[in-house]
Amino acid sequence: MSTAHKITVFGRASSSNVQAVMWGAAELGLDIDRVDIGHIHGGNNTPEYLVMNPHGLVPTLKDGDLTVFESAAILRYLASTYGDGGDFWPTDLSDRARIDQWAEWAKTSFAPAFTAPIFWLRVRTSVDDCNEDQLLANISAFEGKLDALERQLTGQDYVCGNALTLADVMVGHVLYRWFDIDIVRRSRPVVEAYYHRLSKRPAYQQHVCINYDILRDPNA
Ligand SMILES: N[C@@H](CCC(=O)N[C@@H](CS)C(=O)NCC(=O)O)C(=O)O
């Protein structure tokens, strides 16, 4: 969907939170400009940027005069404003709450149990500094969350039924790195089938399946 005005996301493509926003926007059919900000690109601590995002983090959305930070808030705004009120982010508030409980779980429990405790330790930390016992304990804790996901996905294609919703964006963007990094994973057929289902979506391939070597510690 081309909006009459330009919508911009500030944030580097290698940021998982930027990836969630760009993927979700693409699933909504939105045509959004993305500007590289953060990490090697810098630009996230300028006075102009800090007015939009006082935390100096990415992503930040600009839609006309409105700026929004926090990826989940951005996605809810885009889905509420530009969605069609259908499966992705329904107008009915009970249906929405059923989706939002999983979106919120993904944001506050699932993703935080992966990003710093596993991804950063395996990819962004040198071998010498990586405590392997700690990493294994972190993987085991994350596996517990994947067990809940395995139960939820049993008998359905997506987290909240047979259509993609906001909950899938919040959960699914984490899975690319989980399945890509060099670790031992327990077999979990339902989550694996779900990941393959997501991997076939062009918007997922374009915005989430992005090489992260730029983030890698040279001695990881
Ligand atoms: N809760 C925030 C977290 C934002 C965040 O931590 N962003 C990271 C990238 S994923 C960041 O800005 N890192 C600094 C940088 O890229 O320079 C959100 O979901 O938007």
C-alpha cells in the first residue's frame, strides 16, 4: 500500500527490532522507507534523533508529524492505522486480546530470553569471554519457552490460528537467528514446521533472514 505521505523507519537492517517492524509493515502491505541508523551507521545520538527517541535506540517511526519509538508500539500503531481490521490485528477487542497476549509474551519473555542470553553470548562475544555453562543454562531456559510455543502451535499454522497475526511477527522474527546460530537445539517438529512456513513468506525472507556477520565478534 502506498500512503499519500511518506512513512519512514529509522534503524539499521541488522537490528532484530527493526526487522520486526519492517516485516510487519510489509505484511500489512505498507511501502516504508528505511534509513540506516545505529551501530556502525551511528546517527542515533544526535540531538535531532534524541528528540524522536530519547533512548538513542532503533527503530523509530516517523509518519507525518508523528514519531513513535519501541518496535511493538510501532507495530500496533501501523496495524491499527493501516490494517484492514482482519486477522493480522482484528478490530474486535476480544480477538485482539487473544493475539496481544502472545505478542506481549514474545516481547517481554520470549525475545529477552534469546537475544542477550544466547545470541549475544554466542555471536557477539569472543570465545574466551563466553561462559559455555552459562550459555547452556540460557539455552535450556529458552527451550522451556519453545515448549510452550510447540504446544500452542500444535494443530494450527500460526500462533493464534491459521492466519498470520501480529503475534507471529513478535515471535517469528526471533526464530531466524535461533535456527541459524551454531548451537545444539532439541528437536521440536511443530516449531520447526512453523519456522519453515514463515521462511517461505517473501516479507520474512526480505526483512528478517538477514546475515548478521556485521554484529559478530571477530573471535566468536
Ligand atoms: N525495546 C526496544 C529496544 C530497542 C533496542 O534495543 N534497539 C537496539 C537494536 S535491536 C539498538 O538500538 N541498539 C543500538 C544501536 O543499534 O546502535 C524496541 O523494541 O524498539
